Amino acid sequence: MITISSSDVVKKPSYITNPQDITFVEDAKKHIKKSVVLPYALYEKLKEQIEYEIWLQKNKKGLIACSNENDGLFDDVIEELGDKVKWQ
């Protein structure tokens, strides 16, 4: 893993266009990581997990509201499934 600043990208664009390792891009003044560049092969392996996390973030409020509305609705079903799985 390497850490670069945005000015490094201007000097050597291959950090972004052809990354060989996970690359963190940080704010040069505040030294805060702002973004991450992944090699495409690694992205292909993690694609579903990344998309799922993005979906969760976008739908967080709706999921919380839905879970509050249905609180306890599925407890019996979950318990019954747990019992079936436990004995198999």
C-alpha cells in the first residue's frame, strides 16, 4: 500500500491509471486520506461486497424505519429456522 498526494497524481498519472498496489490519495495540507485506488483485479474480487456496502449506506434510513415497523414480526420464524438448522 502506498500513500500519495493529488500533486503526485499530476506528476505520475500511472498511480491512478495503472495501480500496482492499493493506493491512498491524501490531502497534502491536512494529511487526511480522501480516496482509495484499487487494482482492477482486486476490485473484481471485492465488487459485490463494495456494491452491497454502498447500497446499505444509501438505504440506511429506510432500512432502520422498516425494521422498527416490523420489530418482532419475524421472531417466531427466525427461532423456528434456528431450531431446524441446529439439529441438522
